[in-house]
Amino acid sequence: MYTLRVMNSESPSALPPPKISARRVLRLLIPAFFSFGLAVLILVWDNYNPPGWQRAMENYLSAYSSSPRAILAEGSADVAQLPFLLSRDTPFQPVTPSVYFQTESLSAAIQPDSPESLGHKPLPYPVMELYCIDLSQADVAAAATRYLVAEHRDLTNSEWIVYRPAEWAVPAAVDKAWKQLGCDPEEE
């Protein structure tokens, strides 16, 4: 039989606890604070840096209200099911200015490639991303209640453009175009 002898005369409970060095504490706390800070930054970034379509719509609505984000939250925003059907012939017209693309109508005397047209390119179609914004439930004094926000891209530029129903468009044509683009997915 074997017996176990204690080499030290003191009992194990009487030994002082091992000391944790300050370096070890810092090695554990610095990554923890860094991770926490990164998580907070991601949450704050989402709030202050909305997607491009939302920024374009908020910029447009800021002409009508001091709180465009609240107005947009009251409305509904859906992704269009058939965005490639948006064209120059739809009863929606672009209303936001663009840095790269020609969104305003040119008079018949001005040619698209002339210096008077500011060198803007025509809007490239088809669009790949299109959002349907319905503000009929929101309390806003905007020009319309239905909007489209499309991302126009060519080889070198990309920009979000807001569309509203054209003044010449009849409501039935606007409703038909709205449905053709797939803006009411629950009705399908």
C-alpha cells in the first residue's frame, strides 16, 4: 500500500492565493474593451449611415419636413420585384438632381452633348435596384404619396435617384406602373 505524504507542513488552504499581475489584467481587458467599442460602433454606424436609397429619399423629403426620417418610418418601403421595367416611358419622373446623370428635362434647343447640358449623361436603364416608397399613411405635405428610388449605374458612376409621378400622369397609369414594377408584393 502506498501512502501520500505532504511535503509541506502547511495545509493547502493556508497558502496565500496566487497574485495576478497587472499585465495579465491589461492583456484581458484591452481586447474586451476593443470588442465592446467595435460592437457599439457598428450599432451607431447603422443608425447614422442608412442605405443609399434611404439617404436619397430623406434628402428629398427634407424640403418638406424637418424630420424626414420619421416621415419615412411612417410610410412603407418595399423592394420592387421587377426593377428592370422602369424606363423613361413610365409615368414617374426623376426629381432629384444628380452629379453624374441628366435628370432635368432639357429644352429642345439644347442638345444632350452640348456644353449647356453640363456634360451630364442620360440616365442609364435598366436599373438593378428599385425601392417603392408609399407615404400615404405618413403626415407629409410632399408633392405625392408614391415614390420610386432607383440606383442608376454605368461603368464608372452610380447614384440613387428619386422619382415621383409626373404631373401629366393620370392616377390609373401610376397605379398600373406601380403594379407592373412589382411594388405591391402582397397583392401577387
